[in-house]
Amino acid sequence: MEATVERIGIGMVGHGFMGKAHSQAWRTVAHAFELPLRPELVALAGRDPGRAREAADRLGWADVEPDWRALVERPDVDLVDICTPGAGHAPIALAALAAGKHVLCEKPLANTLAEAEEMVAAADRARDNGVRAMTGFNYRRVPALALAGRLVAEGRLGPVRHVRARYLQDWLTDPAAPSSWRLDASLAGSGALGDLGAHLVDLVGFLLPAHPIESVVATTATFTPERPAPGGGTAPVTVDDAAAWLARCGPVLATFEVTRCATGRRNGLQLEIDGERGSIGFDLERLNELALYETGMVPQGFRRVLVTEPDDPYISAWWPPGHTLGWEHTFIHQAADLLTAIAAGTDPAPSFADGLSVQRVLDAVARSAGDGVWVRV
């Protein structure tokens, strides 16, 4: 006789791009992984009842709430998944934690450092009552990047010297591209810096936990100060289009570049780590692969490592070796890790505190870009 698996009711706020990805994860995770909790897609909250109902039917949610506050108060919702623009992260998370709900909050954790600090304090209080909170950095769950972290931790590269991290997109290259909430600082907090840079900062912290970012010097650019508004006319762009910064991480020298105006780069996340005895390269366009160089290899040169073996991170839940995974699987792995942590009564990673660490770096980058000087994190 099969053991009964306890249900956990999921409520999600927001049903755009991220809402679609998260819904796919909640629908799929229990079919791929053997889990101690079984998620039920209880309710979806959206400001427009008609659009929310259509999204709920399409994405697999049982019910709709026109107000996120009503969703947070529902007794059948145990976990609140926040997929709104950044301006909604703090108020929704604070209310959900106060109501005793577990929280998954998309990155970046908040629009401001002060909001992020308040969210961490609330998560700390809620933890005493068994409530868990996670920041949604899905790229940690790419099997190849998780394997890279394992190789670094094992000392395969030797002492690390350099990190180069780039995240390049092109959807704002055309000055005629329309305005959206992502270009409004009051809603998004920042532009490419928070949207793309948050991922890079988190990944570097994940791969090199012994070498946190200590100081930065940065610059930002907004190439198109106004864009066509949806209702006609133009709207000011109040966030950055691109940012670049140099960082010291103890003995490690790191460079970061993010932009949404790199012509031809749809979603180009690339990461390289150089150590005394080896190097690792990763390219999201080949997300099942690592480029690995180790001194002493014969013949010399980078070799391609296909990360699809059963003992590679997360792969045992999926297909035979060589059958590759995709971007959407990272959200499924994220959901599996969160549910496992909740059932075990342990803190999920990345926690809200991890999200705050990223926010501190983003804040330092923004201040450095404004003042043109090195800023300590």
C-alpha cells in the first residue's frame, strides 16, 4: 500500500512570464521527483479578474482571487509564490509570512535595500514558527552550474583567481520598442542591473561561497531615455539599460556585464572561472554543457562535459544519459528543493538572507555608478 503524501496548497500572485514558468513547475514537480509534499495549485491572484481567470484555466489553477490579500488569507493556501513586479514583493511577502505562509519570492528580493532587510527580519521571525522563505534564483538549478559548484568546492580548479560573468539580452535594442513596467523604477527598482545582474551576483556567490563580493566600481547607461507608451505618446525610462562593474572578492578579481541592448543576444548568460589548476566555462545557450580545462590534461585544451549523467545534479529524476534538459527544468528543480526543505524543517537555499546579500551588492553597484568611486558592500 502506497504511503499517503501530505498536500501543500500553493497560491500564486502574478501570471505573466514568470507566473507561467512557476505554474509549469508546480504542475510537474511531483511527477518528476519523489517528494514528501504534494503541491496543489489552489488559487491564482491577479488584478484583472477576466485575465486572471483565463490564465488560471490555461495554467492549471483551481481558483482565482482578484486581490492578493484574499489569497494570503485563504486557509487552503500554505505557500505563497510571488511572481509580481518588484514593487509587490515586500508587501506580499510580509503579509504572507505574518499569516504563517511559506513564501517563494522571485528575484531580486526587493526594489530597495531597506525593503529586503525588512523581509529578512520577517522571515527570521516566521522561522521560529516553522515557516520557510526562499528567493527564486533558478539558475542555481541548472545541472551544469550545480556541477560547476561541486568541482570548485572539490578544489579541482585550485585557488580561484578570476571570474567573468555576462548576461546579455537584446529586447530593448530598438528605440521604438514599447515601454513596460520593467522600465519604470517605481515598479521594477532598476533595469538590467536588478533584472539580469541579480542572477550573476547570486551565481558567483553560489559558486564561490568562500569569496563574497567585498567592493565594486561600476558604471551604468540608459541608451533610450523615452519609449512609446502603450496608451500613446511616450514614457520616460527611469532605469538603466546596461551596467558593468569590477568587483573584489578577497583574492578573486571579478568582472560583470549586463545589458538588454546587446544586438543578437536573446538570453546570453555566460560565466567563466579561472583557477590556478583549471578553468570552467558555461554558456546558457548550451546549458547541458560545461567547458572544463585542467592543467596536466593530454592533449591540452578545453573539453566538453555533457552534464546528463544520473549522478549529475538533478538528472536522476529525468531521462537517460544524453537526453538534454531545458530552461524550464530549473524552476521544477527549484520547487523540488523548496518542498523538500519545508518537509524537513530546514532553511531552503537561497534564503531571503541570500537574497539580501545580492541586494547589498546591487545597491553598492548603483551607488558606485552614481558617484564614480569604489564602494564597499
